[in-house]
Amino acid sequence: MCLDVVDKGSSEPIVKDEAGQLRVGVAGLGLIGEGAALRLIADDDYAFCGALVRDASKPREAMPAGVLITDSIQDFLDAGADVVIDALPDGEIGRALIEKALARGVSVISANKQAVAGSLDVLTSIARRTGAQFFYDASVGGGAPMIETVQRARAHGDIVEMTAILNGTVNYILTALAGGAGFDDAVRRAQDAGFAEPDPTADLSGDDARAKISILSYEAFGAEVDGNAISTEALDADLARKIAADGGVFRQLTSVTLTDGVASSASVAIVKVPESDFFAGVKDEGNALRIVTADGRDFTCVDKGAGRAPTVASLFSDLETVRAALPPRESN
Ligand SMILES: NC(=O)c1ccc[n+]([C@@H]2O[C@H](COP(=O)([O-])OP(=O)(O)OC[C@H]3O[C@@H](n4cnc5c(N)ncnc54)[C@H](OP(=O)(O)O)[C@@H]3O)[C@@H](O)[C@H]2O)c1
């Protein structure tokens, strides 16, 4: 049973009539999780069931008093959510949470690619067994509907190739470099804009894009690409100097090709692209995907790939899908 939410600074509880409301818990109250929680609290279609965090004693100015904030997965799940939003930054904890939630029949919507990548087979089979719904659109592409685009292409015919800009932080840095910024300055600007983590290693090394192409491959080919088989080029100060000296348009392109029914030649590379290229037009924190099907047809999508607003919008698009599929709840 979800806790009633009491408005901070007011003695009046915001008690929602739970009839027809989807009960949602949020794991992680950072940039993404807090954004999702605030939107849930403001939306009468949902009842906010509480949050899972690392440090439950931390002051949370934006959260109303009386709301469950816990560091215990057990207590979080016992709050009775129909759906859990996973906005944790940690792969292992995220995966454990998703497994436990799905095993209980609780649907999961995850923005956590580190939790999802490499485990999609296991997680989707738990969901199938319990009848829970499992979405991970927000873990790839931010606001760009990449999973949806893969599904559309797949419905049309066999996918033979996918190329994408999957890391908004690196794209933001490459755009800043092209505008004359130095490497350290470009990284700092990405951090100040809220796109890069305090430690941006996973973005710059290409590991983030590697996890995301694995997720897209699962959607496109029914199997994830082996992470070890993805050649990866890092963006560092040396490469940034070469890019600046060249003066051309560079993008971090992640691609995977299908050969004889198997995903092959997967790579994450910093590539010079012609100025007229589809990917050259994707600037700042933009993400983009181009898919080619066996009959030569192109499917594309492009949008902001990082940040609170586009990611929360993606989570809510999946929440709406879950809500629409649930039978109406009886009023208490
Ligand atoms: N930022 C973006 O633009 C973006 C876009 C798409 C997807 N994502 C994904 O969304 C997820 C969240 O990103 P974010 O930027 O919101 O992260 P963040 O700002 O660093 O927030 C992380 C939150 O998770 C909690 N947390 C961390 N470790 C935990 C643990 N072991 N157990 C329980 N709670 C834990 C933290 O708790 P405390 O508050 O107690 O420290 C914090 O509330 C990540 O997987 C990220 O890859 C982010």
C-alpha cells in the first residue's frame, strides 16, 4: 500500500484517491529519479510509493515530508508499487532490484543501461514468467525513441546494420571542441550542463556506448553483442588535439552489422563525417540512430540524448503504456 504524501511545509496531506492510479516507486533520487518522482507527485494518474536511495539520511529538499525514502530494497518493494522506475547509476544493485521486482510481478521501467546490458535474456524471461512488464527505452537514447525505431524497422524487415550516436556527453564535448574549446574546458562544460558525470570515464572510454549498442542489438537481432567483441576508441586530450587541428566534423559513431544472422563488426569509434552527413547535423547532447534493413530501407530517429527532461519523458511514455494495460482498480 502506498504511503499518503504530505506536502512539505503544510500540515495538509495530499491524499490521492487511489482508484485507477498506477502505484509507482522510484529507485534513485538523482537527476533522473528526482525528476520522475516530482512528476509522479504532481500527476493524479499516479500514486508515488517512495524511493530507494544510497543514503536515506540525506536531506531531500524537493521531496514532500512523509514519503518513504529508504536504502532497503526489501522495504522499497514492500511499499506495494505496481511499477518500479530504476534510475540507479549502479549496474549490480540495479540488476538485483529489477530481478526482485520482476520476480514479484512488479513491472519495471529502467533508465539504467549498466543494469540492463548483458542481462536482457535473463530479465525478460523473468518478466515473461511472472507477467510483469519490462521496459528499458530510457536506458538508450534519452529522448530519442531508439527502441521504438528498432521495433518499427524490425516489423518492416530484417535489420542488417545500425549506426548511432549513443552518448550525449561525448557528442556535447565534440561539438564544443569544434567550437574552439580545449578538451578540459569541453569536459567541464558538459559537466556544468549536467550531461557528464563528475567522473566521465564511462562516457569518454566508450563503455557507455558499448552497453547501449548491446541493448539495441538485443532488440534488433534477438541477442546482445558480446561486449568483448566491440572494438572501442576512447576520446582523450590527444585525440581532441588531432580533431581540433583537423577542423572537420567528428562524431562518436557506434555501429553493428549483421552477417549470416549474427551481429558482427561492432565498434565504437570517433569518426570524421562529411558535413552533409545525417550525423553531422546532430549537435550538443543529441543522439541519433540510423537503421538499414535487408531491402535497403533507412529508419532514423534523432533527439536530445541526455538530461532530465527528455529522459523523464521517455520513462513516462512507458509508464503510460503500463497504465493503459492494467485493469482498472476497484476503489477502496
Ligand atoms: N543523467 C542523464 O542524462 C541520464 C540519461 C539517461 C539515462 N540515465 C541513467 O539514469 C540513471 C540515473 O542517472 P542520474 O544522472 O539520475 O544519477 P545520479 O544523479 O548520480 O543519481 C543517482 C541516485 O541513485 C542513488 N544510488 C546510487 N547508488 C545507490 C545504491 N547502491 N543503492 C541505492 N541507491 C543508490 C543515489 O542515492 P543518494 O541520493 O543517496 O546518493 C542517487 O539518488 C543512470 O543509470 C544513468 O545512466 C541518465
